[in-house]
Amino acid sequence: MGAYLDAVEESGIAPNVGTLVGHGTVRFNVIGMEDAEPTDEQLSEMRDLVAEAIDEGAFGLSTALVITQCSYATTEEETAPAGELSPYGCPFVAHIRSEWGDIWNALNEFVNIGATAGVPVHLSHFKLGGPRAGCRLLGRPVPLHGEQHAAVARPAAVGPRREARADGRIPS
């Protein structure tokens, strides 16, 4: 991560650049494309890679739980590396596990990861997909405002604002 951010700085790109460490990249580097749960040693290595990326300037951890390889991860596997964000106040950012019939359970999983890890969360997209996408889900209206979801009331759902140092990196 540090080498990437150094290259961005050296290229003269505008200073408003931020990046997230990808869970899929971390998982691939440790487990590969296997549909397997990580061992304790592999999970520790994943945590170390996330911590290293944050130390080198990443703004948070992202995942896409609907995409191959990330979809193989259990909630516990997502929570462990997300815990590395807590000392920095960095967010856990996700494309949740379902955008259709199981959307409320997917939202609950996402919020619970943040609450358990003690980190703020950022939902990449709140959308409905599938054959009946739109304002109805399983034949009934869908409330599309945050006040109706328990996450709004949870402190872990809203994290502290973070400011970059002059060199663009987040202070520890």
C-alpha cells in the first residue's frame, strides 16, 4: 500500500486521493481462490496485512460479499481483519451479501461486523436487485430510509471523522 501511495504522490496527482485495502486482495494473498475457511494462522496473516496497509496509508477496509472469493468468507472472517481498523477509527466498507430477498439479514450482518470490531461502517450501495427490483421486495413495500433500520441507533454505525496529514496519510 505504501509503495502505491508513494507512486501516486510522485506522479503529481491531486492530493484528494484515498484508498481502501481490499478484503478480496488480502484473502487471495493468504488463501487464494479456494472456498475454504482460513486457519487461525491464515486469519492472523490476514489481520497483519490489513494492519500493514492501514499503517502505510489506507483509509479503511473494503469487501464485496456478493463477489467470488469474498462471498466464501464467514462473518467471523470479515470481523477479524475489520478489528485492525479500530485503533485508527477507519471504516469497514462493504457491498453487502444480498441485494434481494435476504437484504435485511445482509444489512444486519454488515452492521454487526462494525459493532463487533468497534469500527464505523460505510455501505457502498443500498439497492435492490433481482427480477422484482424496485420499491417492492417479496410482494411488500420496502422502507428505503435509514430510520427504520436498527443500525442508525448504534454508535458503531457512525464513526469519527478522520483528517489526513499534510502527506495524505492518516495519523495514528
